[in-house]
Amino acid sequence: MTSSQPVTSGAEGLWRWRWLEFAKLASSKCYALKAAICRKLGRDGEAAELLQKLQNFGAKALRLPKDHCELMYGRCGYLHACLFALKFTTAKPAQFRSRMLDIVAQILEEGSGNRGIHSKAGLMYTWHNVCYLGASHGICGVLMTLLQCKEVLGALTRDPREAAEALRAVHRSIDVLLGATFPSGNLPSILGSPNDRLVQWCHGAPGLIPLLCSVIYTGADDGRGGITYSGGGPEMHTLLRDCLASAGDVIWARGLLKNGTGLCHGTAGNGYALLGLYRATGDERMLHRAEHFARWSMDHISRFAEGPDATYSLFEGLAGSVCFLLDVIQADSSLGFPGYDI
């Protein structure tokens, strides 16, 4: 793309698909991505206009139905667009803080209202009346987004006392996820399901790994080649280590998927979970496993090229596969799973 080409002209057709909930929130992600491109090209005026559109778009996220909190189609999708803009453009947290806190408040209220689903949970969420646990439509994606918002905004609520309680509620819900894992290390797609079947980013252990790493890893070496955790006693440290190791093992054993090489429910998404484990723990085995997944993806990418509904898309198609291959090559400087790690 050259500096003379219009950035805002693409995807206009997508923005007019008002019957599709995802298209409504995809617009916010388009604004964020285009603003980042404009900043890179030195087109600061156009970037500022796009950031203003993104900020205004928050009103639509506030009007979503109460249970539309998840990452792919719900409020967390808009929050991720804001987080992306704050990281890759000149936008300042103050510009989005009020709107983001309003949306976070809705998410916390909905999660608190669903506590009856599990007696020990602080926050619980449903999508079409089903309590999904994974990253795309479930609790992993919601909690991951809340923690990232806390990191950027400093707190999840305007009241410091409520903010502390909100963070404790997030941690209690993570405890529920840990307790729900199968002996294999995999995560059920639905709370209470006995079916240890899906091992993919949208449903399963691959979506849990980035959440756990974002909560427990402080970035410090423990002196023994391991990782240092930010809270809890020795028993919790052991549980978290074991959970991460088991999740990595089940992905290695069952993570090459017939669904293709994409991110959402394909091999690249599982490979990113292994890369995340490598970056968090320094365990070279996880990098080697990710490299094997990359080689497999390269060998089979043409076989699955026509499979996804959106052949070249980020989450289902070729774009996500290419991102994974590039990040394996530069694993130590990888930014993580596109659209999930911020």
C-alpha cells in the first residue's frame, strides 16, 4: 500500500451487513486496524478520524443484548478493537477510558448475574443460553479481555473497592476453569460436558493457555529455568504448572486438525498456544512442537485452502496461517495470537 491509496474505502460493503452481528463489531476492528495502518503511513489526520469513529462505535456495543459479552460477536470484541488501537496507534487511554469502563461494567454485571450457574464462580457467561468455556464464545475469552483492560486502564471499575472485588471475581472464575479441565489437560467446550473431544482455540485447551499465562506469569525467572507466579502458595503454583504442561501435551498429541490450518479451529491456532507456552516458560520443547505444527501446516496448506467459509480471512483462512508461520520464524519477538493477545 502506498501513501496515496485510500485506506478507508475497503470493507465498506462489510459495514453495511447490518443483519449480521459480527459485521457490526467487525466494523470497530476495521477502524482500529485502518488507524494503525494510517499511523504507519504517516497519515495522522485520517488515523485521528478513524479513532474517533471507533470511539463513537462503542455506543453500538453498549446496545447489544445482555448476553452478548463474548469475544467473537460480543462486547469483548469491541474492547479488543480499543486495546489494539491503544497499542498500535497514537491513541491515549484517556480517549477510550470512559467508554471502555461503561462496557466493562455491563460485562461484570452480566457475569455476576449468572453466578448461579456455578457455586464457586465470580463471573459466568452464556452464549445462546449455553455456558461455553473456550476463547471464542466462552469464559476464557471474556476473562482474557477483562484482564487486558485492567492492565491498560489500571482498574476494571471507577471505584477502587469495586475494582478489587471485580479482579477477585475474575480469579475465582479462573479457578472454576482449572477445576473443569479433563485429566488429559483439555478444557471442555461447555461447562459440565463429559466429552473430551475438541482441541482447538475456540473450544478447548489452546484458548485457556494464553489466559493462564496472562494471569500467572510475571516475567521473572525462578532461578531454576522455570516461571515465577504472581500470587498463591506452593500448591497453586504446582497446579498451574501442571495445568499448563498438560494443556501443552494434549495439543501436541491431538492438535493437528482436519479442520485446516487456520486460527479459530485449525492447526495454526493450536500452534500459537504452543508458542505462547514457549514465550512464557522458555521451554524449548514447546517451540520445537510449534515448529513441527508449522511444517505440517506448510505441507497441507493447499489441501485445506478451499475449506474455510472465508478462504483468506484471519481466523479461518490463509491470513491466520501465514501469521503463524511468520511468528514461528521470529518466536522470541512474536506479538502472540492475532486478535487475542494484545
